[in-house]
Amino acid sequence: MAFTGATAGIAAGAQTNDTVLDWALEATYKTPPTGNYQQGRFTAETLSRQETTARPLEINTVKEVSQSVVTQIAASGRISGALSTGTYDDFLAGVLGADFLSATLASTASLAVTLTKSNPSWQNLPTIETGVSGGFAEFDPYGGILSISDASLPRNATVSYDKIVNGMHTIILPSGELDNVFSGSDPFSLSTSGSVNSIYLVNGNVDKTYTIRKKILGKYLMYPGSVINQVQLTFAQGQFAQVEIDVIPANEVLSDADVASSVLVAPSGVVHNTVDNFLGVSIFGVVPAGCVTSASIILARSGSKVDYGNGHADGCGADLGQFQATGSISLYFRTWDQYQAALSGTQGRVVIKSVDNTGNGYAFVFINAALRNPQLQTDSVNKTYELKLDIEGNPGTYGNTFAIFRLAPAS
């Protein structure tokens, strides 16, 4: 007869494949919430506890060191994963100190939205206009990404824009940005089913900490008061897009109790790859002539730390420091444009776009970046030159440094 069933006692110990990692935003620092927790996706994590001890240098006739005492309990670690749409939005919001905002302007008979490819009133630049002052007041005034949808358009269009002017009812776009959006009459008015949309996150001053949990053998290692110290995104040629999240918790606590009222299912978005999901880089409004071979973004809280005091060994508070955005890019060297821009100290917008196979994804935007440390190295024979550049994020005109815009699929 056939053998059926499973064999017991195979594993030497707890299996990493069985680990569940989830998190929730804290209403009060270092107080684990009791509501919904979001299950995450990850490839590795190094969250762990560190104890600092000290010994008094007492003199004794036995000639042995004195009993040690615990002076500080800390925790830290990194969560690594593959970038998929929606999976790490909580941590992106945490490091940027803000929340995702949603802005939509629907076209109606009384509030028509007009697209113009070359508007003579605005130095022949493309524009999006409404007839009502303040029509775009909910959109990011410092520039960003817009989704334009209309039944009469051949597809939904994703475009970038530079600024909103004229009483917040005129959007100025880079030259040529609307060329592929519509054909025929110019200007073009959206129908009453049309709309202009933007979902975005821009760095702010909202302090956020999280309780992160990992479930092992029916118990929970909990990391309350977790500050998102850094998020690094890496886009390397021929690889999946990688995410590395550095976390500074107040402590590590072992708990038998499941404090969550429920655990939300992990986002199911397809992992981004750099073969057909990488939508390229725009530097100061220009797409480089050479193919990009790698790009990275580092979003950090400079100076963030946990504060300690007497009466307990773990953290009693946190300082979230200041937001800082840096990055790097390597591309095949075909022109001197980007090299000369670095030498001349040019500053402006740098945009890196990545989506999944469904078309959902992100535009990562340095609002006012400078290119630093250009490198052209002759390091071997039979090799194409690559230009390597550091990206230094700086505050824009209105004080913001970095923004993330959600991209929607075309239809």
C-alpha cells in the first residue's frame, strides 16, 4: 500500500521559513498597539538585542573580576527585501516623516481641465489648466508626477511637472512632456469623465515609530519604539530591486501574548526587476544618452538615536534627527552632459522610476539635487566607460528635499 502523511521530528530546530514579520505604527512611543498589524515580506532580517555591561574595578584578595551589571539594553537591525509595490510604504513614510497624500481634480462642465502642448502664455511650455483659482491646491506645488485619465485619451498618461502657478490653477510641465499624451487639436479639454491625479509622499516633520514583531515557535520577539533610521533602494542591472531598512528599536521584548487584533495579509505586488520594470532616470529634465547600469537611493534620519536615562536599561525616548537624501548612479558614457553638470554645480530634479509587471510602482524624486564626484576610470581593457555620479539631495525652493509618487498602470 502507498505511504501517506508527513514525518514528524525532522527539523533540528525552529525554521526560518516559518517566521512571520509584521509591524504597526505606534500611537505612543514604545507602546505596542493592539489593533491591526501589517504582515511584511522580506528576504532576511538581523533584528537583535545588545546588552552593555560594566564591572567596578574592586580590589579583592581572590584576584578575580567583580560581578558585572547591565548598564544598557539596546536593539538594532536591518530588514532586507525585494521591492514590491505597497510592501514598504509604512517604512518609507517613517523615514520621510510624513504620510502619503492623495490629490484628484475631476474635469466637469463647470471646471474644465485643459491640456496645452505649447502654451504661448507660459513661454511655450506645456501646461495643464483649470478655470478656477486654487483648483490644484491639494497637489504638491514643488513639482512631481501626475496621472491623467480620460475616456477619449488612447491611454492613461503619467507625466512629470515642474511647478504650480497662477493662483494654483496652472501646472507647468517640462518641454515636450505632453507630446505623446494626445494628438489632434491643441489645446485638448478633458471630458467630464477625465481627471488629473497624484498620490505622493514628501518629507515632513511627522515623528513616527513602530512596533515590529517576529513570530518564532509560537512566541513573539517584539521591537517597540522602532525608529526607521535608513531606507536604501538599489537598482542593479539584471537584478531585482532591493530594499534595506535599518531600524533602531527601544528594546527587544519576548512575549507570549499576541497583542494584535488582526494581522493584515502581506501585499501581493509583483517584485520589481531592472530588466523590464526600470523606467529610467531623468537628470535635470534630460534622460541620459547612455543606459543606466545601476542606481541607488539612501533615505536617512541623520543624527537619529535612542536616549537613555536612569531607572531602566532600555530607551526612554528617541531623537529622529534630520532627514537626508543621497544616492548614486552609473551609466554608460556617451556624452559629457552629466559630467559637465556636476562640474558646474547644476542643481535640479533627479527622478528614478520603477514599476512592477502590472505597471504599479513609484517615481523617486530628488527635488533639488546636485551631482557630485564624477568618475571616469580606465580600469581594464575591452570595457565600455561608465560615468559614476553621487547624488546629493538638497532642499528645494520651499524647503522639501525628496518625494515619492505612486505610478499607476496605463490602460
